[in-house]
Amino acid sequence: MRELRTWGAAHPWAVDIGLALVVQAAMTMPFVVPRGPELEPATWPAYGLTTLTVVPLVWRRRAPMAVLLAILATSALYKLAVEGPGQPLPYTGLVSVYTIAVLAAPWQRMVTAGLLVVAVPASVWLNTQSARELTFSLFVFGAAYVFGRLTDARQRAQRVEAEQAAARERARIAREMHDILSHAVSLMVVQAEAGPVAVRAAPERAEAAFEAISETGREAMVQLRQMLGLLREGGETAAPREPQPDLADLPALLERVRSGGLAVGYATEGGVRALPAATGASVYRIVQEALTNVVKHARARTVDVRLAHADGVLRVTVTDDGRGPQGGPGGHGLVGIRERAAAHGGTAETGCGPDGRGFEVRVLLPVGEERK
């Protein structure tokens, strides 16, 4: 059904022509079924005028008010100029009113309501002059209008939902790119600043520093290509979609941070197990952003990363011995950590480390119990 709606949205002309053909088939029925001698004859002129009443539906989206006026005019001509079979339902009018209720501006809907107040009683008077027919006609036209308004409300809700989904995706990609660039640039700056000193004091360390800069840059480029591949449009060839980083990539991340001279400890408790891809990627990004903040702001000598899995909860703790909290709510990095934790139903807290020294990031993520 979704594929059919997508195809219809891409080919409105085909949909409108198909609808006109369906209406034409319905209106042809009174002309082909056997008719008693007491009924009006099914003549070709009457059938031709019936077809002329249907043809405007092809343009119902482009000029809904003009289509309604054309249908009213041809229907009146049919009633007044020929003696032909009647129709069990005013198909063309119902489609036109529905279309106006969905697509037209408020003033056009008001004008349509006024036209129907005049046209429906006039049509009934020309046909049967029956109160029953008048009530039925008003009911079906009112139902067509209500269904049209409900369709418009549903479509607007779908557009809002799509826009919100797009905004969430843009925010996610922006957060990913912030984490990638912030981490890579921070490490590269630290390595580059240490390079000249290492060249004079320990050339072998300088070589390692430059290799670390190169490796960090290459890693950032790979991840950026992956992110930008999500933004490519239509005819362009998308970048390869490499897997998102997860817990297995944490040791390599910590090693790159160590190459900048920061002592990084890593420990796991409770037998940390494989996580769903999205959760594993979020844990990686949380640790990455916490380490980036340490490199950029903490002036720390050591940092400890600890993952503990117990009672269906993964506890991620990143603790440094640096300057500690600097006041304020924190920058985009800490906000991103909280957003990533909240996206998985978890929480994130930041504050002083043990004994009031340094800074600590504490994240709790529900990950479920291990299946036996």
C-alpha cells in the first residue's frame, strides 16, 4: 500500500486519469443495463454529455474550483437538454467536493458550500422534488466534504511527522560529525603541539606523534565519508556504508589518545557482552566525546575508562585527574552525551571525580539481561 501511495504521489496525472475512467465506468452502467419502456431511453447524445461531465475530473487537482463549476454546468445541461438515464449517485460532484475539501483554500471551501446550498436543492427540484432525495443528497455531499477534511488533516500530520523525523536525523548526523571532528582535531592539535618538542628531545617520539596525526586524520576521513554518504542525493554514487564503531573499537580509540601522552586506563567488569549495533555505537561515541573533553579542557595526566555490566544495566564511567568542573551547563559534547544516553532510555551525569578531584562522566544504559 505504501508503494502504491508513493507511485501515486509521483504520477498524479495517471491517478486522476484512472479515477476519471473509474467514474466513467460507474456512470456508464445505467446506459448498458436493460431498461423498461417506461424509463428514459439511453441515447448516444445523453451518453456523450455524461462523458463530458466526467472529463473535467482529469484536472481536479490543478483547478478544483473550475472543475466543480464545469461539472455543475454540464450536469445542469444534462438535466435540462436531454432525456437520459439518471445516476444512483452524483459521482462527479462527490469527487469534486472531496478534492476541494482536501486541496482548496478556506475561501474556496466557503464558496463551494454556498454553491452546494443552491445547486443541490435545485437539482432535486428538477429531478424528483422529493424530500427524501434532498436529505440523501445533502448527506452524501456532506460526507464527501468531511472525508476530504479528514484526509487533509491526516496528510498534514504525516508531513509534520516526516519533517520531525528529518530534523531528528539531521540532529543525529550533526552530533556524529561533531564527535568525529572534535575528537580527531583535538588529538591532532595535541600531537602537533608536542611534535616540535619531541623532535629536539626524542626524535623517535616525534615520528610516533606524526604517525598518530596521520592515523587520526585517516580515521576521521573514513567516518566523515560515511556520514556524508547519508546526505547524498539521487544520481550521485553514495559512499560505502561501513559499520558504525562499537565496543570492539574502544581499544584502538584509547590507543590513539595514549599516543598524545595521556595515560589511559581501561577496565571492564561483569563480563561486558556484545550489544545491539545502535547501543554499541552510542557507547563508543560517549567514551569518545568524554575523552575529547579530557584532551581539550581537563589538563589531566591520567584518565580511566570503566565499563560495568550488572542487573541489565551497562555503567560507563570516564574519570580524569584534571581541573574538574569549570561551571556552566557544559558544551555541545556533554549535551550530546546526555542525548545519546536518553535515546536508549538511559541517563548521564557529570561532576567531580572521587574525593572531589578531577572530572567524571557517569552513564547508565539499560541493555537487558543475558539470555541463558
